[in-house]
Amino acid sequence: MTEKTTNHRFGSAEKDMVALGIATAAIIMFVGTGGTVLPSVIDAIFADGKGPDKLLVNALLLNIALIIFGWRRYRQLVFEISERRRAEAQARELAEIDPLTGCLNRRSMSAATDQLRERAAARGHAIAYGMIDLDNFKQINDMHGHSIGDDVLVILAERMREQLPENAILARLGGDEFSFVLSYDPAHRNRIDELVIRMFDHVILPFRLKTLVIDATMSIGVATDQDGGAQNFAVTNSDELMHRADIAMYHAKKQGKNRYFWFESAMENELRFRNEMESGIRRALENDEFVPFYEQQIDLTTGELSGFEMLARWQSPELGLVSPDIFIPIAEEIGIIADLSEQLIGKAFADARLWDENLTLSVNISPVQLRDPWFAQKLLKMLVEHNFPAQRLEIEITESCLHDNVGMVHSMITSLRNQGVSISLDDFGTGYSSLEQLRSLPFDRLKIDRSFVSELRHNKSGRTIVDAIVSLGRGLDLPITAEGIESEAILETLKNLGDFKGQGYYFGKPEPSNAVFDRLRRLNLLVGESRPELLLENVAQSQEPQRANAQL
């Protein structure tokens, strides 16, 4: 409520009190005037008296009018005050309560937590702050609409109320994010674990809405203001508790979702590192710090070099050479993987133009990129811009891509293959591809995951799996590439199993483009030797990042 509004209300109340005072004075005057006028009126009617004085009669009538005015204004005042109180109560409720679920909102949750914490501290109890977030809630909204998403949130809130004890506080902080707070005896912290487990058992059940049945999971983070029964002086208010519970919840999501964790200080350091990585990756993209490395692909039958797989590396001025296992998942989550991939693919096209025309270039495509319906058109446009033959390009997609939108993936694959691009199913055997998908989707090659190839040197079960994949490839008429060849024993085993392309550290570790140029020059497979203008142009473009990589 603003100061201006408050002053306005007080001014209106003062005016109403003046009106009530006028009415009261009018009643007093009416009594006095009436005491004089009425006897004269009675005397005039019954005793032929002179009658009342006209001035007094007019005064009496004026008193009556003032009494009516004052009474009506008083009634209006009572009504206005009643309506004002009702409106203020409604405004307070709207300011404190989430209108969709009836839970407290973020604004009121902070004060309610501090109050509960004070009461708990007086009894020697601790406070547990839980942060709850539905996993992949955006997909529910995107697939079924926001009205269905709202229905899911309402049911979710009702189920959580049923599981929480009476002294607990439940709030919806925004979107699909909820929080709860309750006090507990520090000697029985396990009761909080039992409560959270019950919530997983009874809250995340299928949501049955009309003709829809929606399955969902949730991630929970829990923080406390006491650690091991001792007061945690680092927790000074409810905002700090919420922050810690949020970090624990984020950790639960990172560990695979559909689980919960108590906050630990190491999580905060991990989150800080994660935030620094996000900022660093964004800067690296702007500063062109991502560089392609290349891993040789060998025809195992002839032993000849057949091409290279492009692998991403981050040449960070602060961190040095960073593995893609670290920055690729983060780039996918923060939505810049497409830009990063396009930047690297452009550099790889420029490099591969200088290779022998029989050498192929394999490029990994993120599942996130395949959700873009324009991905195939973007890739074909890049081929034209870099004047790179589509027949020399092979894109690799993982089995997880097939479960998001098989129809869209099929359309993209078909579009790319029609232009001459080859499609390889990467890491085969680690996902959940069905035989029907392998039969219906137009793949050109299968790649056996390195985890199966590495088992060839240990036990017979590894060979059994590879045998099965090889037989499946023959049945579908698909050539096979084996990843992770790291010893001569594995190489000889694969040769005995059939005709393969292979790659792995046995043939050499991934190399930057200048090392690849040197290798191809020695093998007389560098067409840039006959086109020095292309070679000089390419080397000049990549000279700076590659100088740092030359020592690897």
C-alpha cells in the first residue's frame, strides 16, 4: 500500500466522520427545535392557537433533512469500510497465495520460513527446507498444452499436502518449482528421509486427466539449518536455506533426475565451477576457441587410411585443452550446441578440402540439433558455402536421437542421403534401438561402441556381443566401424570377425589439423600440395590455435 493511497483513505474517513458529526448535531437540534415547534402545532390543531413560528418550522425541516443525509452517509461509510476490509484481505491473499494451487507463493514463503524457524529454535528443533522440481515439465506443456500442465500442478500440490505433516509449509515458487518447510528433531533426521521417500512413492504417480495419462518424475533437494545436531551459523535466513536446497535439487537433476540429495558444501563449489564453465564456454564461442581434432579411420582389411572423425576440443587460454566430455553436455543444456557445432563443422570442411578426395569426414551430431526441423537444410547450406562434396561427409547420430521424434529424424536422414551424405548410427548397442527402427531408418553404417570392443581382450561374452552386432549388420547389409581399438590383439580379433573400418588409439590419438596435414603430406594424400593457395589460406586461418596444440 502506497503512502499516497493511505493518506487518501484517511482523508475520506475524516470527511465521513464530519458527516456523522453533522447528523449527530442535527439530531440534537431536532430535539431542541422539535420541543418548541411540536407544542405549538398541537396547540394550533386542538386549541385554535397561533401555531408555530415559520422560522422554527424551517429549522426543524432542515434538521430532519440533515438527519436523513447523515444517516445515509453513515450507512455508506459502514458499507465502504466493510468492502475495503474485504478487498484488503483479498489483496493480501493474492499477494501471499498462488492462485492456481492455493499454496504460498515465493514472496510469502520467505517470511513464513523465518517465523517457523524461530518457533523451532525455541524448542531446540531444526528446519528442513525441501526444493521440488518436476523433471521435463516443459515437454508436458509443449505436448499437451498449458491447461493440462496447470492441471498436473494442481494435482501435484494436492498430493504433496496429503503427505506433508500439519505443521509443514508448502509453497509454489513459480512454474513447476515447489518448496516445503517443516521442523524436526535433529536427533531423528531420518524422518525427513522417510518423508521424502513417501513423497516419491505417493506424489509421482501417473496423472490421469480425462483421456490422458501423463507420467512424470521429480527431483528434490533438502537443506537444513543444523548440521549434525549443531547450529549451522552459515545459515542466517530463509533465503540461504532456499539457495542451498536449490543447489541440492540441481545436483539431483545432474545425477540423473528422479532422486533427492541433502545439501553438501561440495555441491556449492561444483555449482560455482559449473557457472564459471558456462560463462567460459560462451566466451570461447565468441572468441573462436573451439577447434577440431581428427581421429584416423582405417580400413582393417587393407590397413589404409580411409578418413577421419572430427572431434571437438576447447583450447582455453586459462584451462588449456578441454575434453568434449566436459563442455559438450553444458553447451547442450545452455542451448549453444548448434552454434558450436556449426563453427567446428565449418573449420572441418575447410581442412578436409585439402585432403585427398577419397578421404571421408565423419561428424558427430548432438541429439539437440536433431530436434531442429531445419537442421538438414542448414547442413546442406554449409556444404554449398564451403564447396565440400556431400559424398565425402558422414554424420554420426546416437541411438538416443531415435526416441525423441522418429518421424522428424527419418525425414532429416532421408533429405541428407538424397544429397549424398552418409548416415552412421553411432555407439550402437548402448541404446534401445529396435530392429524395426534399424530396418525402417535409412542408415549407411553401424558403429560398435568402444565399450564392447574393449571387452574383446577380456572375455568371451564381449566377443559374443560383437559377433551378434556383426551378424545384424550383415543381415541389414550395413558396413561396420569398430571404435576403441587400442591393441594389436583386438585388431586381430576384429579382422577375423569380418571386414571393418576401425579407429582407436592403436592407430594414433586425435590430432589437430596441422598434425593431420603433416601426416597426409607424408602419405602423399594432401591435394593442397598441388593447390598451394588453398593450403596457405587454411593454415593461416588455423595457425594460432594449432600452435598451442602442436605439443600434444
